Amino acid sequence: MSDFREALESISDSTCSEHPGFSAAIACARCGTFTCAFCASSGAGLCFRCLHSAPEPATRRARLAATLVDGAALVLPSLFLGALRCLALPGEDAMKAPVVYVPALLVLLVQASLIRGTGASLGKRLLGIRVVRRDGRPAEVWRIALLRNALQLALCSYCVWFGLVDGLFIVGEDRRCLHDWVAGTHVVKAP
């Protein structure tokens, strides 16, 4: 309890880094510098510098590796369960049983929970990157799930060449794929 009280006292005794005449209301959520109520209300808990700084884009390798990790996490448990089912029931078709897809459903639920909390799937968390909106604010789950992932999968299943075209957009200077442009998102290095 005394640590909390000391933290409150240190904030109330400090002044804003951008407005020296004003006392601090909170600490910046990103860098920890003290900000006044004006800075806190205009920047969603961020100081002026963090609010207007552009996050560094994630590398192409990190994005590819994160995609591979996410794909493996989604597919491998179901394939493993299907192989076990083939060994146990040699005459049955392994992938026609609904129980084989339960691990994939569980992985999707875990991924949605991770994205909701941090803006990063399992692969992105492991590689220290996350998805944010174009202006740097956290991306909503619906934006990531529907516009970035579901729309991309639907278009790739309709036309295989879409996946190649989508991936080639990452060659650009700001490293945004076509699904990033559609969703208004950007993959950046996590702070």
C-alpha cells in the first residue's frame, strides 16, 4: 500500500514535461514521463512526444516468421490429432472427424484473446511486434479479425494469386501488405 501512495505522491509533486507550469496528472503509458491533465486527455494517456512519434515498422522477416508461427500453431495440433486417429482407427478417414478440428478452434480462441489484450497474436508476441492502427492507436479486435484476417483468407481461397499480390505489397517503403491498407493497420515493433 505504501508503494502506491509513494507513486501517487511522486506524480503529484512532479510537473508536466511539455507544460512546466502545470503539475503532473499521470505518467505516460508508453515512456513513463509525467504529463499534465491536458496532455493526458488529448493523447489517451500518452505524453506529447509519444503521441506524435511514429512507431518503427516491423521488419519483413519478423512478419514472415510471425505468420509461420501462427500458421503452425493453427495447423499442427489438428494434424497431430489426425495422425493419432489414423493410428488408432486405421480404416477411418482421419480428417473427417469433427474432433480433429477442436485444437484449431482452441488456438483461434487463444489467438483472439491475445489480440484483444495486446494487438499481437502468438507469433507476433514471440517476435516482439504488434498490429496498431495507422495513427498508432491500438487496433480493435474486429478490425484485425475481419479486415486483416478473414477478408484475406476469403479472397485467397477465391483467387490464389491474391495471396501473392497481397504479400508483394510488403516490399514498399512503409512495409504494409494489401490487407494492412484495407484494414487501416500497420505492424510495428512492440515498445
